[in-house]
Amino acid sequence: MGRDWAASARMADDYNGSDPVDDAARSIAHEFRRRALPPTSTAALTFLTQLLRPASAIEVGTGTGTATLALLRGMPRSGILTSIDTDGDAQQVARELLVHAGLAGHRVRMITGEPVTVLGRLAQRAYDLVLVDAEAEQTADLVPHALQRLEPGGVLVISRALQGGDVADPAVRTPQAKALRTLLQTLAEAPGLSRVLLPVDDGLLILRLQEDPSRGS
């Protein structure tokens, strides 16, 4: 681990690439005081979504659309993404950028509201993929609701799961780091979940809900 991790991350971002629409989403995010996902995280999301081919997905944390673009680019053309955020103005930016990216607006349903409340209104066991891109302390509250939305075999992705190294450093005792440590431990002990934690950017935690054995009978 003696090599420059930051240099490797920069090379990965360059290698994985970006385009003018992605760059615009990240630039505008600063105006809204939102943290946009870096190119390697969005490339990973698109790649994962291409493999999963979800017919229906949820995104918690639209922001200005970096993850929204990544998910829609990986989903089948018939797939529908439900994107939730408290900031309707940021969502409007995301909508406009989807048009510039050539992505059909009817493929995304944007809902403005408190994520926990909105998730609670969505159908249970009806979605193939859920992305939670939220602040650390809110993430812990959202995960149980997100898991309830997934079909058996569905996948939950949690971004910023390592808070850029804070979670891995026991000397960091911020509420955010402590909340994520507790969440990671809880999920590690939860039955019916397979998981992988990736040190990509601020961390990506990927969980898969166990298949329903009765489906094969």
C-alpha cells in the first residue's frame, strides 16, 4: 500500500471516462452544495446495471443527476427509474441533463419529498435495484425501507459507505463515521444478504437479497 492511492484513483477516473453531460451535472452540483459521484463510481453503477438489467429501480438522492444518468444508461430501454430527492430544483436540472444526454424522459419518475416517507409509499418487493446516495446518518434510516422494496434476488447499492476513509479509521469518531460503522456491522450480521464492500471513491457497498427458494419449486 506504499503507492499513491490518490494517483491510482485519478487514473481510474480518467480511464473510466466522462462526457460533457456528466461534467455539467458534477459542475452544477457544487452550486446546489451537493456531492456528485465521481466518474469511477458512476461507471461502476452503469456496468452493474447493465449486468442486472432491472425492469424497475429506485434512486434515493437525485441531486443534479450524475447517478441518474449512470443508472438509465445501464438499464434496458423499457426499464423505469423512480428517483427521490428533497430538492425539486436540483431534480429539474437532472431532467434537463437527461434530455441533453438523449435519454427519454418517460423512463424516469422523479418524486420530490422526504426519502423515508416516499419509500414507505412505494410497493414492497417490486424493484430489482435500489441505490441509496444520501448523507451517512440518513442512510442508516433508509436501508431497512430500501430492502423492503426489493424483489428476492434484488440488489441494493449504498454509495459513500466508507466516507472517504473515515469509516476505516477508528480515530475518527464523527456521528457520520459511527453511524456507517454501525450500519456495516448490522448488515454483515443480517441473514439473507450477500454483500461486497468496495473501496471505490467514498466506498460502494453492494448487497443482494436472497432468492426466494419457493420460486424454483
